Amino acid sequence: MGTRKLIMFGGTAVLLVGILLAPSLQAKGELVRGHELYKTNCASCHGEDGKGVKGVKAATLNNEGFLKIASDDYILKSMRAGRFNQNMTAFDHTKIPDEKAQLIIKNIRSFRPDIQPQDLKNERIVGDPVKGEAYYKQVCAACHGPNGEGGIGSSITDPGFLNAATDEFILKSVTTGRPGTSMPAYPDTQELRNTISFLRSKQIPLDVAQENAEKKKAEEKAAK
Ligand code: HEC
Ligand code: HEC
């Protein structure tokens, strides 16, 4: 091979390797950025590895039972709404634009690359909320509070939670449980479906929840 041919060949080879490596480098870059964004915005409560932080009450995001059923959409909606009864502020588009939010979700998924979220249908759960309230008080209230306001377990009447969670997500949360936490797995029964109707009946729109929160803040300020 002449020198010119050799240079051309070398150049083509470098280009080829570059083309082959680019996507994986890009994926790696995304993971690094996702990790940084997560570290800055979320790790103080949920832990850098999703395991949570000692002394801070927040869900463990690396939980198998959570990652199995949480869709990207549920995680995004949770971020956008925050939690009202619990210590998580809302991250709107000005704080975290969509593109960055997706990188954060990728980072959360990377905690357990072996777990793919199930493809949940958007089935509406039909049940009797009055019967559901009785079952809730009997079985769930000890951990989630008499009115779902939270206790050992999270607040499951929180407007941020109810607006992010589909009926299927709530049902599967309960039938899967959260291994490694005190949340047991329960069988899928009509009583449980009634309980989901009861929780749903407590839902208020996010803008109303926002107004209520602002009113409460103003009242607390005035009382000082
Ligand atoms: C100041 C503390 C705090 C920060 C910061 C925070 N969270 Fe949360 N987060 C909470 C609490 C408290 C809950 C509700 C408790 C629960 O669901 O068990 C929660 C719930 C969630 C849930 C629902 C979990 C579940 O089990 O259904 C997701 C998803 C979530 N947070 C994602 C994020 C992401 C992503 C960030 C960063 C952009 C973030 N959080 C920042 C405290 C925090
Ligand atoms: C012994 C205590 C206990 C009992 C009883 C219990 N839970 Fe839980 N539950 C928990 C804990 C703790 C968590 C949060 C786990 C975590 O950190 O991810 C939880 C999480 C949940 C979640 C997920 C919330 C979220 O933010 O994603 C739902 C939904 C739920 N429980 C519903 C129920 C229902 C309905 C019942 C009754 C049929 C029930 N639980 C009974 C302790 C309990």
C-alpha cells in the first residue's frame, strides 16, 4: 500500500470506530449527567443510590417493588407534583426541564438495570368506597394513618400521590408490596378494590391542593 492509500485507510478506520463508539459514549454521557442531576436535586432525601437517607422519611427509589410497577410517567408526574403532606417540593419545568427530568429517570432506572417496569394497563378499578373505607380503617390505617395522611407508611391520600398514580399503580403497589420495607403484599380482592375507590374519592385537583397549601401557609404566618 502506498503512503496516501495507507493514510486514507487509517482515516476511514478511525471514522468507523468513531461512528461505532458514538452511541455508547452518548449513553454513558447521559448516565453521568443524569447522576449529577439526581445527586443535586434528589439524593438529599432519597439517597445517592436510591436506598434513602438515615433519619429522612422518603421512599426508597431502588426498591424492587417500586421499580417493577412505576412507569416513567409516574416518576415524572411525582416530580412535577411533589408531595403536599410530605416533605417533597414540586419540581416544575423552570427547575427541571423535561430533557433533564428524563435523564434523572434514567438514573433511577440504573439502580436496578435488571428490572423492567411492567406494562400496566390503564384499567379503572371499580369498587364501593364506603365498604372500602371500613376495610382501609381495619387493615391499612395502622400504618398509613386514619385518613391516609401517613404514619409508618407514606401518605396515600396525598394530592401529589393520587394525581400521579393510576388505579393500576395503586393496586399493583399493594399486591406487590415493597420488599424490604414494612409494606406487605396483599391478594387482589374486591375488598382491596373497594379500598382503592375509597382512596380515589379523597383526590382533589392539583391546583386546588396548591391553593389550600398557600392558604395554610398564610394562616400560619398570620398566627405568629
Ligand atoms: C426534601 C426531600 C425530597 C427531595 C429533595 C425529593 N423527594 Fe421525592 N419524595 C420525598 C417524600 C417525603 C416522598 C413521599 C414518601 C413516600 O412516597 O414514601 C417522595 C416521593 C417520591 C416518589 C414516589 C415514590 C413512591 O414510592 O411512589 C418519587 C418517584 C420521587 N419522590 C422522586 C423524586 C425525584 C426524582 C427527586 C429529585 C428531582 C425527588 N424525589 C426529590 C422527599 C423528597
Ligand atoms: C405494616 C405497615 C403497613 C400496612 C399494614 C400497609 N402498608 Fe402500605 N406502605 C407501608 C410502607 C412503610 C410503605 C412505603 C414503602 C417504601 O418506603 O417504599 C407503604 C407503601 C404503600 C403504597 C405505595 C405508596 C407510594 O407512595 O408509592 C401504597 C399504595 C400502599 N402502601 C397502600 C396500602 C394499602 C391500601 C394498605 C392496606 C390494604 C396498606 N398499604 C397496608 C406500610 C404499610
